[in-house]
Amino acid sequence: MNKTTKIFAILFLFTLVLLQCTCSLAAPKAKEENLFVSGRPTIICFGGSYCPACKFALPALKAMQKKYNGRATILYLDVEKDRSLARDFPLQVIPTYFFYDKNGKIYLPSKKVAEKIEFNQRKDWKTGKAEWQLHMGALSEEDLEAILADLGVK
């Protein structure tokens, strides 16, 4: 194999990998719908057992799960154990949180909450429609409380 052929082969493989990554940014698949409980706001956090920030975030999530049991759905999903679900979300770092209102629509934070907590929105590149509202990095109990209150959870 000559040098030019090797370069083209490497570029071809790189393109395939890039396409796979692009496909993983598509809208969540039907299996994600099983994560939602109708009528409840939902917070999904993706993390990993090897991640120090995730280990910091986990106690706050567990406390919120216990406190808001039956009023909100709060999930922690490990990117290693829940790979098939993780592929359906635009993850760049862990922990990353995704937020939905009680109807399963993306959460749009109030100005008050958005001034305190940094949110990122991911849009469908074809339609420009917002597909995800997310936060990258650990959130404290206080932050989660503010978001849940903003979502109307009492």
C-alpha cells in the first residue's frame, strides 16, 4: 500500500467515525420516551463511576429523588452501563443534565434561574428547533431545588 492510499484510507475511516458522532447528535429515539413519567417534570443526569464531578453530583441527585419522589422524575444514568441511551443525547462532558417539563417538552428556565445557572441549548441543525436544554457540570442541591421550583414542582 503506497503512502497516498494509506492517507485516503485513514481519511475514509476518520470520516466514518465523524459521521457516527454526528448521527449520535440526532433527536432522542423512542427508547428515551420510557424515561419520562407523564405529568412529572424530568431531570436526567448522565455521569460515570470514574468521574470525580459525577461523584460530587450523585448525593444531591439522590437527595432530590427522595425529596421529590412522586412529584418529579430524577434519573442518574451511567454512560458506561446505559450506553444505548447515552448515544441518543448530545453528551460532550459528564456530568450533563437534561431538563423536561411535565409534558415532556424541553425546559426553558426563567430569567432568574438562568442568571444563576448556566444552561446550554442544542438545536436541530436542519430545523433550528430547540431539542435539548442542558447543563454541563455538577449541580448542587440548591441549584436542583431552584430548577424544580421553576418547573412548578412543590
